[in-house]
Amino acid sequence: MESKKTGYSYGNCNSHFGGTIYLSDFNTSYSGSRNIARRIVSDWQFDEHCRKNEIVREIREKAGNKECIN
């Protein structure tokens, strides 16, 4: 897909979760906003786990082996 404003080509990458943003994240007086950093790190770890699974899946498909690799 190409952006009409910039002409920059970009793909729709569905391999990253990126996390969930809550309205309370922008309210610094809300006590729950202290968990933002923890949630960001957790989401990064989830994305990394998914990336590794994607690599293993591609290796299996190339090898034609559908068995579990540990």
C-alpha cells in the first residue's frame, strides 16, 4: 500500500501486537497509570515471543517438517 501524502510504501504488518492504550494512561493523577512501563515491557515480550514463533514456523515450512521443535 502506498501513502498518498508521502508516497512511502508500507505494508500492513500484523505480526506485532503493540499493546493496548487506555484512556487512564494519559491521566497522570490516576494511580493505575503507574503500571504503564510494566505493560509496555510485557507487550514487548509478547511481540518477541511471537516473532520467535514466526521464525520457527518458517523454518518448519521450509523443511517440510510439521513436528514440534524444542
